[in-house]
Amino acid sequence: MMIFKTKVINIGPEAEMFKSENMLILFGENAPATLADYCYNIELRPSTGAITPGMLIYFDDTSYRITAVGNVAKKNLDDLGHISLRFNGATEAELPGTIYVEDKTLPTIKIGTQVSIG
């Protein structure tokens, strides 16, 4: 069951810069100007359940297993559409607003990419 679904509506000109650090930043359409250039903007939609390790996050048809979830990641996602995603397979959340996923090639994201968690 999917607890979160949205789509990418804009890509900041510097959003891909974090790929070299195995990281992506998602932010709702109201991203602060100081961050907007570095984010993949998504439609703001609340999740309908807890986000827990073992779940999958999908970018269109490409899935990644969630390995750890920061303690404010769900609140930030619900309130702001904002999360950082680290593709390093960490099993302990180092940063409170970050969701950690398995260490594999980062997804290709374009305007219209569907993002879901379930």
C-alpha cells in the first residue's frame, strides 16, 4: 500500500549537484529562494502513514529500499514536501530530516517523475 504519492514539478538548476554525494533534496513548491536552486520541487501532499525502514521509495518504476528514517523526515515531508534522500544504505539516521535508502545508482528524475513511498 502506498502511503505517499506526488510528482516532480520543477528541477532547480543545481539540483543534480548533490548526486556526487549520493544525495537528492525534495522540496514542495514553496521552497525558500535560498534552497530552490538545489531541489527537485514536488507537489505538496501529505503522507497517510508512518515511513519506516523496509518500505520502498519509487521514482517512476525504479525502487529503493528505505534503510533508516530521521525523526522529523515525515513531518517535514508532510508540512513542507521537504526531505533529503541519502543513497548510502545507512541503518542509523544521522540527520533528522533525511531518509536513507540502499546504496545503488541514483534515479533519473525529470519533470513529471512520480515519487511514491509504500
